[in-house]
Amino acid sequence: MNIEARLDTIEQRQREFRETQDGFIIRQAEQMSTLNQIHFLLKGTEYEEGKNGGLVGEIGRIKCKVNKNTKWRIMITSGALAISGFIGFIVAKLVPFFKDIKELINN
């Protein structure tokens, strides 16, 4: 009887150990699946590897577009400033000329 009780105890412990191991393997598989999903989100799938896929590639493409847009805005702003400066210069040079013409017409 003592041997049977010991065998029952050993079997019970073995059963608990298997359940613990099964739970560990299930949790490990779930964590690996979550890790793979995060990896695919950030880097993309193996098919997109050379194409800068995933969130990292998308952020890189957005950064490139923002840089192009910023350069374009700077260029347009500087062009508009140059044109307005040129027009202002012409107006400043023509104002005395128009005053002289107005005096000639009035006399």
C-alpha cells in the first residue's frame, strides 16, 4: 500500500509537471506569434524585405515625401520673395519718374 501511494503521488506530480510544461509551451507559442506580428508590422514580411516594407519602410517613404515638400515650399517661397522684391525695386525706381511726368503735365 505504501508503494501504491507513492506511485500515485509520483503520477500526480508527473501529471502536474506535464500540465505546467504544456502551459509553458502554449504561452511561448503565443508570445512567438505576437513577436512575429510585431516584426511583420515593423519590418514587413519576407517578401517585402528588399523593398523596405512594413512600418519602418513606410516612415522612410513619408520622411522622403516631407523632405521633398519642404524643399519645394522653400523654393516657392524664395521665388515669390525674389519676384516681390524685383517688383518693389521697379516701383521704387518708377515713382520719381511718374512724379516728374506729373509735374510736366501740370505745368
